[in-house]
Amino acid sequence: MFQHQGKARSNRHNVHIAIFLSFIAGMVNMCGIFELRTLITNVTGHFAWLTNGALNMDYSIVITLLAYLLAFLLGSFTSGVLIEWMISKKKMNIYVLPTLLEAAVLMLVPILSVTSDSVPNELLASLLLMAMGVQNAFVTKISNAVVRTTHLTGLFTDLGIELSQLCFKQNIDTQSKNISTIKLRLNIITFFFLGGIAGGFVYYSIQIYTLIMAAIILLSGLIFDALHFRYVKRLLRIG
């Protein structure tokens, strides 16, 4: 899921990471809505409100939304720098540092929230947007831009185009590839929704600590993937 790169990466690997990270993004987004009253994965929506704030000369809103946009950008930038640094060091799993960074930020937000009343919600939301920027960057990189898990606008656009192509005759290979891509996008949408549902239910029990659960799930996936990869390599050596 995390380990396979380049030609070694199959559609199955992309489906697995899409399901996994979309579920986490859904959880984080729902927690952001309930706790901070802010969309955590919707950069397009924030940009629209930024424009509205500028038109109304509401500079406090403009500054806040600029911070949100820059936080997502910073997350993507940091993720990219970490990946390129790992590549330069010829590390096997070049995505481990961005994943650990995302998990660390998800754990930091509830800690800041409960230990200090002076931490503004805008800062907490910015940190979560940064975490989602980290995730979106490394999943885009690992899947060669096939998978994006934190926003659905482009996803629905691509899905509509691909569904329209099914209305016309295609050769078997093209049709098979198109159907695989449609299934991938439907998995992302479905598990983002299920992650949101799960995050909503969990939030009613443990509130902002839902983010710590999301971080634990993320780290568990990283550890399981590493152990599974080593196990398969050992089997191949034995075989």
C-alpha cells in the first residue's frame, strides 16, 4: 500500500491506499465540522469565502481564510520536501515521514485544545488543514496523481467524464481500464463518507479525541503495511 512505487505499483495498491486514507480524511473532516465548525478538506470552499470576505472588506475573515489556504499549501510543500529528501537518501519507504508528520499533527491538535484555553480554533483548524495537505500531497505522489483523498470536486468531475465514456463503444483494454478507474473513484467517495459517519459517531463519545483515534488508525496502517511487505519479501526469498 505505502511501499510499492513506480512500475511495482498496481491498481489494487491504489485502491487500498484510497480506501484507507479517504476513511481517515472523512473522520478528520467531520471532527473539524463538529469541534471547530470548519471544513478541513475543502480548500475550494474556503477560497470562495475568502473572495466574499474581500468584497465585503471583512479583513479578519480574509486573514483567517488566507491562513487556512496557506496551511494546506504548507502541508503539501512539507510533504513534498520530505519525500524528495527520502528519495535523495535512497530510502525504501519514502512516504513514512509525511505519514508520521500527519499523525503527529492529528495528535497535537486535541492536546493543544484540552491543555490551553488560549489556543484559538482558527489555529487548530489551520493545523488540521496542514495535515490534510500533507496527506493529499503524499497520496498524489505515491499513486502518480491517480488518487486524491481530501477533496471531492475534481473526483466527481473525473467520475462524470469516465461514466460518460461507458455510453460509447470502446476496445476491451480501454473499457477495462476505465471501469477500474471508476471503481477506484467510487471507493474514495464511499470511504470518505463512511469515515465521516464513523467520525461523527466517535465524536459523540470522545469529542476532539476522535483525531487521536484517526492518528492511531493511520499509524497502524503504516506499521501493518511495513510488516506485510517484509513478510511477502521473505516468502519470495524462500520460494
